[in-house]
Amino acid sequence: MQYKEIISISGRPGLFHILSQTRTGVVALALADGKRVTTNPSEQVSVLNDIQLYTYSGEKPLKTIFEAMAEKEIAGLKPVSPKASKADLQSYFEAVVPDYDLDRVYPNHIKKIIQWYLLLQAHQLLSDSEDAQAPADE
């Protein structure tokens, strides 16, 4: 599965895998509970591949942030709980992305990124399989 197949839907918690597109939205499968959902035109759909985080040196793709979180976890820094205090969330995120923009990245953004990371990790979807599938296509 690729990050371009995983979406976030405004107003709905968690992440979703795109099953098909309709004229007015998408049909997706919730990663958390496996339920099918259909979006309507009033819901904003964001593809994980397109989401970026504000840093002082520009914008970083979410994939890069997830890779940094995985590297820190391997080095011994476990992700904090998404329900941790604002100070704990910010100190963890500073360790992962030292140059993130404090004025434009809010604690609720950090919570959401950590929740998504843990959800993708639980479903073993952290590595974008686009690179892994390239040799198999030959």
C-alpha cells in the first residue's frame, strides 16, 4: 500500500484506505475498525502523500516525519501518548523534528501525527511500498 492510497477525512478520526472513487467523493475503508465509509462533497479529503509539516527551513512531507519518528524509535525514543500533556508532545516532537515551526504547528497537529504514526505502525504500513514494488514489476 502506498501513502497516496491512504487518506484523512475532515471530521472523522483516523486514516482510511481508498477503495474507489465516485462522482462526488470516495469510498474508503477505515484502518482502525475496517468499516466502509463514503465521503460527501462537504468533507475535505487529504491524501497522506500530499500532507506536509511546516518547518523553519520550508515544508517537510509527512513521510519524512514518519521516517524520523521510526529512526528515533529504533534509537530508543518511544513515541509519547497522543493524550500526553502539551509540553510532553512538544518536547517529543522537538526531538524528532528539531526545526518544526512552533507558531504554525499546534499541539493538536502533533497529536494527530502521533496517532497516525501509531495506526500505520500497527497495520505495518509505515514503509511506502512503492519502492518495494518496483523490482517486482520487472
